Amino acid sequence: MEKVLLNIENEQAWLILNRPEKRNAIDYEVIELLNQKLDIIQSRQDVKIVIITGAGETAFCSGGDLSVFHLIHTKKEAKEMLLKMAKVLERVFFLPIPTVAYLNGTAVGGGCEIATACDFRIAKRNIMLGFIQGKLGITTGWGGATYLLERMSQQEAFQLLMSADRFDAIEGLKKGFIQSIQDREGFLEWLATFTRQPLGVLLAYKQRVLAQHDRMVLNKRVLEEIEDCSTLWETPLHHEAVQRFIDK
């Protein structure tokens, strides 16, 4: 079973994290597949919007697969992994067509980072979210903090990151992290507001958004974020927290 699926129809590209038995967690193969699928999307001329979502009804993405990444111990090893996934999120953030994360289930840790790289975040009602990295003794490391500070008010973003608390979709909507709460049928209707428009219109407006961001400056901030995370990664505090999580 392929870990990442790509379905393109009705001018929509659905990028589906397909590891429901692992709560759609990210491992090295998923990172490689995401890059491959993004290559395909960018080669097409018939895609008006990209949707990232998770397989199943339970999880959007639970972040990094700790059953794999717990083998990473040193700062150097951590940095290599973080850079790989950060490159994927950079591609998503700067994609020339609109992107949306459909949060069909729980999104925590790196799952929230992926969602933050998208232009929009639409959620099902009864889901939980959270930048919970702090509870594992690390920070965001795929660029999530950098992109979050671009997506919503600094104070709200700062609070979400510093508290490492979980929050539901309704609270996410109030804080500005979520743009709308929709079941799948409602989400498909929401998507139609985009696909009704000519592709040239969507590309032009997306470019106006991207023009507000200095890519070199953002990349520098992401690299600093990766440096922070990889430094914390090799500390005993992080490794002990991960072991407790695995044991639990």
C-alpha cells in the first residue's frame, strides 16, 4: 500500500497521507513520496487547488513517526531529517496554486506544521489540534513556527507554540488558525468556490499573496528554527520524553 496517494480530478489535486494504522505519521518514505507527488502536481496544467488530507476518519497527521525517528539521537542526524521535511513544507507554502489542509482528524505536532504551510485550514468539527512539540522537549522543526507567524496574529501564534496545549476546531476557528468547520460535503462545496474561477485568476491572486513574503528571509528563519529543534533533539530531556511516549 502506497503511503501517499495522489488523486487528480475535477481540477483538484488530493494529496492523501495514507498510513491510517500509524495515524498518517511521517517517515522517510512519506517525505520522498510527498516530493514526488508535488513534482507531478507542478507538471500539470489542469490543477486549480491542492488539498492535503489524511486517510481514514481518525487522523489528519500525528506528526513524525516516533517508531522511526526515535532512532535519531544526535543533532546532526536530527538536522538531516528536519531539513528533508522542511523542504517539502517550503514547496507547499510557495506553491503557485492555492493549497488547503482538510483536517479530517487529529493534527498534532508536525501534522499542524503541515497544515500551517497550506493557505487554508478547513476542519471537521470533532477533532483535536496542537503544536505539542514542547511536551517532547523540542520545538517545531519543519518550519511550522515560521509559517504560523505568517498565517495568524503574533500573540495567538506565540501562545499556541509556547503552551503546547491541544485545542479543538472551534477554538482554532476563534484564534484564526482554522478558516472554516465543514463536514466532507460542506468542504466539497467550499472547494467549488475556487474551481469555478479561471485558473489564471487563482494564479494571479496567489502570486499577490506570495509577493508579500521574502522567500530568502523566510528560509533563513526556517533554518534557524531547524537549528533550535536539532539542538534540543539530542538532549536527554527529549529522548526521555520520547521513550515515555513510546512506552505508553
